[in-house]
Amino acid sequence: MAITNAIIPVAGGVGLALAFKVFKDILAKQDGDEKVQEIAAQIREGASTFLRQESYYLGIYSIALFFVLLIALGLSTAVSFLLGAGCSLTASFIGMRAATQSNSRTAAAAARANPREALMIAFDGGAVMGLAVASLGLLGLGVVILFLGFEHSVGPMVGYGVGATSVALFARIGGGIYTKAADVGADLVGKYEAGIPEDDPRNPGVIADNVGDNVGDVAGMGADIFESYVNSIVACATIAVTLPIAGLTSLTGVDLNVTGAESSVRWAFAFMPFLLAIIGMAASWYGMAAVKKQNDTDPTTVLQRATLLATGLFLAGALAAFILLPGVKIVLWTCTLFGAACGLAIGLIAKYYTSSKPVYEIANASKTGPATNLIAGLAVGFRSVVSPMWVIAFAVLIASWVGGVYGVGLAAVGMLATTCIVMTIDAYGPIADNAGGIAEMANLGAETRAITDKLDAAGNTTAAIGKGFAVCSAALTALSLFGAFAETVTLGKSIETSHAIFTITNPKIMIGALIGGSLAGLIACLTMTAVGRAAGKMVDEIRRQFREIPGLLEGRADAKPDVQRCVGISTDAALSEMMLPGMLAIAGPVITGFLIGADALGGLLLGTTLTAVVLALFMANAGGAWDNAKKFIEQGLITGEKKGSDAHRAAVVGDTVGDPFKDTSGPSLNILIKLVSMVALLIAPLLAI
């Protein structure tokens, strides 16, 4: 078994080697002219500076928590926590580095009128992020398993997950505040007040806006998906290790007490999520390689083909794994199937609400002003919650019917096993967006911008799909983590006793649920308020520069915007505002668990999950729909309306409100769902009933 366990970190190492190869291929591509490289260097330096400063704060936090965990839970858990935090940060740095090298090369390829090459460079930039996320997740967890074995690694695996999730929350909140402060400020003053185009070089906020795409939508999103990926594996493996022998027997159909095969069967069930993750990474790599061999230039077709091919290959490989791995019933493959299908369905639903009929409803409502635009967008956002919730409920129903709480864990792994391709496609979006911004600022011409706009349009859709996927993967992962938490705190107790503790008639469950719901609302409030404050400072600074720098707004050659002031405003705001929400997310479950009890903490997990999933779906889809409603008007898709019209100005207001919805508050709630679950699971041994 120890030799087989070594496959896990080896697979992670192979994935990292592939990521390095793709990155070297990107660097070998022809870069743009001197102006393009100058702009790209400013974006790259701004992103690197922010991540370095953010890492400094996260390093202090991680070291402090290391000593807390060392005292409370032991050396292996504390070290694993640092390892998880380090791997998450490393994945973010790798993805950001690849994105900021790909953006200028994508723009340069578009300037050479080569849309296929531009598409492939942006795709490869995303592939580095995707491979890094999946590989580091497997490598880090694999090292823990290799040294400790499954039977002694539950606490350390959870510690690894808490490290990854803590970094993800701070990175997502910090990156989200950074990007939306710059985006909202640049849009309000530039497009709404001054009437100049998006990414116009006269606007002092556009460099900060493009930096924000990398620190928020690449580094932040990478950390988000990384911890979802890791925690789905941790939850499933933890359930396998802690499941009572009666539950394990029901999954195998064999009386393990009689056969004496408990140890080998338990190992097989614990190893299965890792094996599925390895198959998913291999399937993703093949899917990426296959689409690159074709000559299609339509971004949407290429991205969809890669996703479907990778998913199909993964399901075929997963079926083989269930057939070949001893002791695991083949019927459990159904759980994996429904988890993967749930992910695809959520993506299609998000695509419908952010790029189809509902967007036209919002765009047409813009004709009567900002108020009706906002009302229509809010309505679409709330309506978009219904279908995903039913899809998740159906997937959980089937998975739990087939495999109980372990089946729900398999469904979460099934959804996230192809994280490599999911993250590739999600990171592609901000790279394409940056390429368009660079093309505009470097005056590469309308033909170049037409190519980058086509790439960016596909990226907007993939971003909406990625956000929907992140929310629903968080829900499935949290449900499986809840199962692992319940198994841990009631370890050794009968099923009847466990049910008596975690029942709706227990008042502590309701108390915890109410606290959990309020925690989700508080985090949403804090992140929205932070963006508002930071955006206000950005608006004041851009107005000041337009007012005080002679000839800047007129576009005189000798008038240069002070972009570093705007970058500094976003950086300072993000770093100062990210700490309070992050600390509350960790303190909430700890205080509830130790002051009220494990049953109240179980209620908190339930309340946080339900409230945060609804809010996150609402914010992600409403924000995406508002964004595309503005773009539909700009593209001439709304009869009688065009860029600069009153309807367009109203749509810009809606998009500005939706920006922090979809890129700051909504994503922070995804991570909150899993962070409270991981913290609860981490302290569960101290709360055992």
C-alpha cells in the first residue's frame, strides 16, 4: 500500500513538469512591440508587488496559527497546515506569472492577424494555472499520505485543507477588493462621467484594473479552486477512514467483521478520491492536447470541446477504476457520474442566465433608466438560484442513496476531478481580457481589438460558468465535509445516538444555523463595503488627475497619467480590508463549537452553507448578467441603442454594481462555506461527544 500511495505525489510532480513545459512554450512565443511590452511590464510588476505584500501578511498569519495548531493538535497537523498554505500560494504565483506573460503575447498574435495563435497562447496561459492547481494539490496531500499513511493522516490532511482554504479566503477577498476598486473607479469616471472607452490609456485606473484581473481572477480564483479540489479529496478520504465498520460493510456488501478485510477495504475507499483526481488530471491534459491539434478559431467551440472531451475521458477512466480497485462496488461510480453531470449542468445554467434571454431582459430594462436596470438584474439573479439548487439537491439525493455520506463525497470529487481543465478555461478569461486592454492602450488598431474582443467575449461566458461551478462545488464539498464532521464528533457512538444529536428538534442546531446564516451575511456586507470604500478613493484620484494634469483628458502626447497612485490605492485598500472578514470566518466556528457545543457547530455549518450558496449564486449570476447586458448594448444587439446612449449609461451603472457582486462578495462566500467546514472538522476531535 505504501508503494501505491507514492503514486499520488509522483502524479503531482509529473503535472508540475507539464506546467513548466507549457510555460516555457509560452515564453518562446513572439512578444509585442516596445509599447506592448512596456504596458505588460507595468501590469506584471503591479501584480507581483501585490502578491508579495499579500504573502507577507499571510506568512505572519500562517506562522501564528501554526503555533496554535502545534499546541492544540500536534506537530503533524501544524506542519501540514503550513504545507497547504504554501502550496496554495505557490499555485497562485505560478498562475499569475503565466497569465502576465501570456497577455502581451496574445495581444501580439492578434496584432499579427493570427486569431488561432492568439487563442492558443491564452489557452496555454490558463493551462499553466490549471496544471499547477491540480498538481500541487496532489503533491502536497501525497506527501502527507506517503509519510503518515491513511490511518494516521486524518488530522494532517484536514490541517492541509485548512491551510489552503485560509489562504484562498484572504487571496479571494484581497484580490477581489483590488480588482473591483480599480474596475469600478475606472468605469465610473472614465466611461460614465468622461465618456471615454474602456481601457483608454488616458484613464489612470486602467493599469490597476488590468492588474486586478490577474490578482483577483487568476491568483484569487486559482486559490479558490485549489482549496475546493483539495477539500473534496480530504472530505472523501476522511469519511473512508472514520466511517464505522457497519457503514463500510454496507458499501461493500461483505461482512468485514467475518472476512477480516477491513484494513485493505478501508484503504481502497480512502485511496479512491486520489485515484479519481489523478485520472481527472490525465483526462484534462489529453483534452487540452487534443483541441490544440485542431484548427478551429472559434474560442467558445474550442473551450467547450476541451471540457466535454476531458469529462468524457474522466468518466470512462473512473469506471475502469471502480471495476479494478478491490473492495469498491462498481455502483458507486454512479455517484461520480452524477457529480460530474451536476458540474456540467450548473455551467449550462450559469451560461443561460449570463449570456442569453435574461440578459436581453436587463438590457431592454435599461432603456428606462438605471433603476429599472437594477430591478431587472436583481430579479434575474434571484431567479437564477432556483435551478442550481434543485440540481445540487438531485445530485446529493442520488449520491446519498447509492453510497450514503461517502457517496456525497464521491460526487464532490467527481465534479472537481477535472479541475485542471476547469481552471484552464477560467484563467483563459482574464488573459484574453488583459490582451484586449493592452491592445487598446498600445493603439494596436481596430482589427487587433476585434480579435481580442472575440476572445474576451468567450472569456466572459467561461468566467460566469466558472463562478457557478465554484459555488456548487463548494456546496457539494461542504456537504461531504459535514458528513466527515459528524462521523468524527460521534466516533464510536451508535447511529441512533448520532441521529439524536444532529436532529432538527435539537435547539442548538437551530441556534447554530442562525449564527451561520448571519455569518454569511456579515462577510457579504464587509466585502461589499470594502469595495465601496476603495472605489470611492479610486474615483476621487482619477477625477483629481483629469482635473489637475493639463491635457490628460484631451489626450495630449505630453500628458501622462500617474498610474502608480491608482495601483497603490487598490493595493493598500485590499491588504487593509481583507483581514477582518478572513479572521471572522475562522473565529465563528471556533467560538460556536467551544462555547455552545458540537451540535451547535453542526447547525452553523448547515446555516452557513445554505445561506452562502444562495447569496453566492445570486451575486455571481446577477453580476454576470449585468456585465453582459452592457456588452449587448455596446455590440448593437439591442434595437435602437448603442454605446453612449442613455440605455448604455444605465447599463454601465448596473455593471458597476454587479462587479463586486460577481468578483468579490460572491467568490468570498464560496470559500467561507468550505472554510467553516474545514475549521469545524479540524477542531472536531476536541469536541467529540
